[in-house]
Amino acid sequence: MSNLLQMQNAHKSFSLKTIFNDETFAINRGEHIGVIGPNGAGKTTLFKTIIGNMSLDSGKIIKSSQLRMGYLPQHDLWGETETVEDFLSNRGSLPKWELRKLAKGLGFLETDFARPIMSFSGGYRMRVKLLAMLATEPNLMLLDEPTNYLDLETLMVLEVFLKNYKGAILLISHDRDFLKKTVNGILEVEQGEINKFMGSLDDYFEYKSQKQILLEKKAEQIKSERKEIIDFANKFGAKATKAKQVQSRLKKLEKLKEIVLRGANAEAKISIPSPIHTGKTILTLNGVGFGYDNVAVIDDINLQIQRGDHIGVVGVNGAGKTTLLRGFSKGLSPLSGELTWGYNVDIGYYAQHVIEDLNLNQNVREAIEEVAHVDTTTQEVKSLAGAFLFSGEDIEKPLSILSGGELARVALAKILMKRAPCLVLDEPTNHLDFETIEALIKALRTYKGTVIIVSHNRSFIRKASKKVIEVRSGKVSFYQGTYDEYLWSLENGSLKAYIEELSPEVGPSKGSEKKPEILNQKNYKVQKDIRKKIRALSREVTTFESKIERLQDEIKTYTQRMEGAEPSELKEVSIKMSTLHKELEQLEQGWELKSQKIEELEKQL
């Protein structure tokens, strides 16, 4: 499998923070790699160094002569009135007819090419950027959070597209379901390290967990050995009869390098402040319509939302979900019907682009305090900031230096600090890492207030909501079923024929280069066999450790007997001690041999 790109001995730091510390990895033809890691770990920095927008402090990036790289950025690249046709013209070498064929596969109509890009939803704007990138016929696509702001329909279309893509992909995402369906390998950026693993996301987390357990055992074993040697040297170092044994042990001590275990990443532990008191009913809508310029997007809404309801809002692209949430947030007045708010109801509204509204001249503390409820104490502000991983001096960090994920955490903390009894959240997981998403789910599940959510993250909405409101064909109603049942109906109903029309041959031009070498079943089996061997060796290592531990306890017992032994039994005890030490040495050699084999196998993954 030939390389498209290699990063060798890469080092990058900002001020006192190390982003990459002498890291090396390669990306091969046909690999679909998910790039994961905590917010601020350096994922976007990695992409910027690869595309050349940022330089490394040391090390190098080696690119194949056949590499054609395409980059899908998070931010928009067009003007206010620029049309799809204008934006795509003169971009890349792909003929216009082929580009239009791809556009059709992504759901565009012929008439859409004349429309201003700003008139499309966020999902279709992402498709425009994807088309522009495909026009360059890349054999390596770099996608930075492509699922942000997508509707469920577009997300499913993108999944099929990427799964069928024949070139290589580097994909930054925090959406577990999306990664499971689109990648065959993982690249984790964490605490200055970059680790590559070929296999599924679940396999990677299992491998990482097992590796950490093994490393902790190895560190404890070495620590125990070092202590035993030092204790032995301290007790018998002055005795001439023990001098040879002491020197032998001390030489061994020099070879026993202590393992420094990397500290675990700080985890968000979100506790949402208790909401202010309200009546039982939060909101009642009778024949309500919402829209713009006196034109209804959705109408004749008849709903009643109760205190404590946790509702997921679903619907295909353009159905009116964001319009409905704007109405729920009090940001859009009804065009018709009667809307009645319950007693003392205030709204905490997290809009899709709320990050863009943050004042970058503020620091974290100032931003959160700005919207805090009048009864909120300084300690409560600090506690919530800490829950979102801004503790100690970090609370004084200016927003201007924060990553996209860190800014998302600040924006979310601001919404929760209001203590509003009704939270309206439009794509709250955008930019958040796995750990923060899971922490937010746990907080929302125990929250006593009302929650209304729109999210493309299926796992998030499945866990955080108990009821489902569907927006369909301009109408709004409670869906009579679970969220999973809604997904099933979508995948096997309105979207089925549409998705089946997507071309399975999307990728670099057939004549432009040698056929990409895709990670096939044979490659996967090799990786699987290696992991099986590692697990078997790990069990052997555990057995060695148990035997070593028992032998060390026995040696300690005989050492104590030797110190108080009578001359008549001293010889017998000494012989037994010598035998035990030889057995210990053999066990340690066996343990070291198995551990080295594990390390060699891990390098092959």
C-alpha cells in the first residue's frame, strides 16, 4: 500500500503548549481515516500544516508526486450574492458536465446552479463546498467537521457519498455514528501525540483501553522491582558476602527505566443550574403559523409543551425545523393563530451560529457573567466554567485565542447560566468533542426543566430526548413513535430511493493515476490477527506478573528469616534465597520477552 503523505518527526508548539511532539505517521491510498481528539488538542492545526497554511517547528511532511489534495474548511468561501454557477466556475479540472452529474448525486437540481449560495440551507452550502473540492479531482480529501450544521437528510447523503469514495480521506468529526459508517481507521491527536490505528472507532477505544491497562501494570511492576532492588542494596550493601549480588542488582536497576504514565484528559462534568420555577404548562400553540415576510413556512400548529418535556425536533432538509425553533425561542412572532406562554417562562436559546455572536474581546469569565441570572453567585460562575474545563487561570483566557470547540463550550455555558426553565438548542454538539457531548447528555437527562433540541448527532438526540416532534410538509406534530423508529422510516421511506441513486463510483478519475489500493478484507484480517495475538500475549504477561508478585512475597519472607536466622539454618535459607532469585530472574526475562513482542506487534498496527 503506497503512501500519499507522510509526516516525520513533527514538532509544533504554541507558547508553552506542545501540539505535536516528534510525531510520525503516514496516510495511504484508499484509507478513510477519522481524526479525533479533545477540543484544542491540535486537529485543525494538523490539517493546516498538511495543506501548507502553517509550518512545523521541526520535522517534515513528505508528499507523493501523485498527491492531489482537497480541503473542505469549516468556514464559507463565497460572497453574499455569489451563485453556485459562479462559485464553481474555474475551480479545478473536472469538466462541467461531470461536475453537474456529481451535483445531481448530491441532491442539486439544474435550476439550483443559478441560485445564490446564501439562499440555501447550511446542509446544501456544505454540498457546494464539497462540489468545489471534487472539481480538483483530489485523491486525498481533508474534511474539517463536515457534519456541523447539517440536517439529517444531508448527513445520510454524505455518509453514503464518503463510504463509496475511492480516494483517501482524513475526516475530523466528533459524531460517533458518522465515523462508524464512513472510516476504516483512526488518527488520534492527544496531549502532543498522534496515534494511528487501522480498524473501527469501537475497536480503537477497546485497544486504547487495553493498552493503558497493560501500561499501568508494567509501570507498577517496574516500580515494585526498583523498590525491591533498592531495599536489598540498602540492607546488604555493607556486607562483603553480599557485595556481588548487590552490584548485580544495581546494574539491573540501571536498565529498569521507570514508565511515566500520561495523565488522563480532564473531563467535562456539566451540572446545569436549577431552572427558575414555572407553571406546569410551558407553551400552548393553537393554529399557529411561523414564516417570513408574511409567508408561512409552517402553519396550523397545535401543540402543548409541558414542564420537564425533553423533545427532539426532526424533519428533512427545508422542512422548517429552524423556523420552528426560532418561534419557540421568542425570536419569531406568529403569523397566525394563538401562542400562549406559561407562567414565568424564560428561554435559553442556543442558535446554530451562536459562536459567531461571541464578543472576542471578553475573557471566559466575563462572557459567562454577562448573561448570568441575577441570583447567580461568583462561585456558581466559576463552578460552571470549571464544568466546561475552564478552571483556574483558564477562566481568564481571552476568547480570541480559543479553538472552535472551546468557543462552543463558552457559548453553551452562557446559555445554561441563564437558569432558563426552557432550553431551545439548535445543533448544540457542533464543535464539541466526544467527552463534552457525553457530559452534556448526562446533564440534560437529569435536568428538571424543558428541553427542545434539533441535532444531526443521532446518538445525542436519541439519548437526550424522550419525545419527538416531526416537521413535515409545512405541518408540525408529535411523532407517534421513538426516534429510532423515525430514522428507520426515513431510511426505508422517502430517502431510500434518493440515496440509492447516488453514484458508487465517486473518486479520482480512472485515467489520472494508478488504481488506488483500498484497505481490503485481507488487510483488515491481518490487523485483526495482530490484535488477537496482542490479547493472547497480554494474558501471558498477566500470568507472569502474578507469578512474579507471589515470588517477590516469598523472597521478602525469606529475607526476614535470614535477618534473624540462627547459624545452623543460615545456609539452608541462603540456598533457598538463591533458588528463588534465579526463578525470579527467569520469570522477569519471560515477562520482558512477551512485553517486547507486544510492542513489536503494536508497531505493525
